[in-house]
Amino acid sequence: MMVTRELLEERENQVLASYAMRNSASRNRSFPEEPHPYRLEYQRDRDRIIHTTAFRRLEYKTQVFVYSEGDHYRNRLTHSVEVAQIGRTLARVLGCNEDLTEAICLAHDLGHPPFGHVGEETLNRLMEQFGGFDHQRQTYRILTELEHRYPDHPGLNLTYEVLEGVVKHDTDYDTVHAQDYHPEERGTLECQLSNLADEIAYNTSDLDDGLRSGILDPNQVLELRIARRVLDSLGFDGPADLRNDMIRYRFIRRLVGLEVTDTITATAACLREAQVTSLEDLRALDYNVACYSPEMDEHNRELKRFLFQHFYRHYRVVRMAVKAERTLKDLFSAYVDEPRQLPLETQARAHSHPEGLPRVVCDYLAGMTDRYAIQEHRRLFDMEVRA
């Protein structure tokens, strides 16, 4: 028996919820393509994203810790995989399209520059007079312009729904720029679930990495309401030592489980309350139905405030951020002041690019990994390092 595309589409009609996004209902691609005999459209998009240069570079792009801090901390690649894993779970239980959800999750951070959010803030300041920099817009540009994989068009030629999911990615760290994707419409539920999968992944993994690094005080963590809730669910009668690896593993694993279960329960309730029975119903709403319960939402806000105060602003993290900012500023100035230091291909692009040299330099910097940016800084500024 061979499972064809037609059979897979028929399975979708039988299995997916009425509000889910089906491959057969896609608004298609900018450049028409023949359908694949045994792969659905969102599966093809997922595969194209995985095979990009930008996706591979995520391995050496900062989540919180620069790669030189150790091998066991999250990076942008492992974060994206964790987001996709959570996203698929949410989508499967709620009857949504898993391939579409996974594609959006895997693509959502492709535009992040080296050195995490400080890298983005630095590039945005450097580009203030030239249109600024935003990692979400950069992700879209990578998918539609900067990745060259086909001879007859730029970008990956992804489906409308995957690109819509990227531009409508809406978390505390993202800004929506959806003018070409019907901004009056809500994103698909797959898009909305990707947003929450991202939040769940970075909140829980940053807490884990903060504890592993010794930056976060376990006793302070245990004062959080969400931490007490996790310990209660694990059946701890007395204090738990989060410095113990096995206890921390159990703690974070249960935390992720509680977050995911809460999201599923609250989203299902919101769908019922809004009487959503079709994708059209969902798109017509003026709010997202994917959500936490009010109690979990408040617990997560408390966790975010705690991480901001005790982790992201810890002196070890700040020192890394200051070094990163200095590195990007130096590289930007060096390339703009003397563009002949750029690779020949990048120089040629600067001559023809409508936004000029600063944007091309910004694209070049944004595409760098942490490791490459550090090495390039040495090549340009250390006389004893071969250029």
C-alpha cells in the first residue's frame, strides 16, 4: 500500500477539527508549483525550513548563554526544536494541523542575529537611520528573499499560511507586521498555538538553564507560585533541592506538562465559549483563542518578572551582553567604513541592493553565528590573527 497525497488529504478531512487549517484549503504559494505525489504542502514547507543555511546556523546563536559558556545550555536551534515539540503536542490534542504548526515553530527564530536579544537591540540602534532591525521581519526576509534555493525565484516559496504564521507571531518579544497577510484576520489556530509553544519553551528552559548555571537561587525559585504548584503535583512534602540534577529534571518536566495541559484546557474552553465551528469563525474573532487559564497566565507573568530581575539582569549575563554589543558595533562600523573588507559576494550585493550598504551589512551581521562574529572580530581587530 502506498499512502498518496490524496489519501493524506482525505485523512485530514476525517481527523482534523472543523476550525483546523487543511492543506487542501491553502491559499497556495507566490510561485505556482506542482503538488507532490505523497507529501502535503505544509510538510514540504517544514522540510524546506530544516534544510536552510539559516536553520543550521541557529546551533551557534545565543538563547541566553553564548556558546563558550558550555555545551549543555539552550541555543536557538535547541530552542526551536523544543518549541516545535510543544507545538505539535498542542496541535495534535486540539485537532489542528501538526505539520503547519511545526513549520511555523521551526521558522520563528530564523531571523535572530548572534547574541540573542542584545544582538537584535544593537542592530536596531545601528540601523535606526536606515529602517531599523527586527528579527521577525528578518525571518520573513530570509524565507522570501535571502535564502537562494531555486533558480527561478528568491526565497523558499512557502505557503501563505506558514508565512502568515511567521508575520503574526505574537509574544512579549515579538512585534506583528502583517500588512500583506490580511491583518484584520486572526491567525490560524496553528499560528496561535505556535506563539504559546514559544512562550512555554523559553520560560521553562530559561528557568532550567538559570538553575543549571547557578545564577538562580533555588530557594528563591521555590517561592514562586508556579514552583509551589509543581512541587504539590509531584507530591513533595518537604523542601526540594533544585541543585540536584534529577530533582531539577523532574521539576522542569512537570512544569512543561502543567503549562501544556493548561493551554489545551483553556484553549478548548475558549473555542467553545466563542462558538467557533469553522476556520472562518476563528479568523473573524478580534482576539486569540489560544490562551492560558487566568491563574496560569498570572503565574507565568510572575515567572517572567522573576527571570528578568534575577537571570537576564544578572552580572554574568550582562557582561556577555556588553561584550556582544561591543563586538557588533565594531563589526558594523568596520564594514560600513571600508566595505572592501566584506566578502566579494556581499560587496556585489551592496552595489545593487535598493537599501544600500548599511542594510547589506546588517543582513551579513544578522546571519552570523556567535562563534563566527567573535572570530571575525579577532580577524579585523587583532593584528596577530590572519585576516
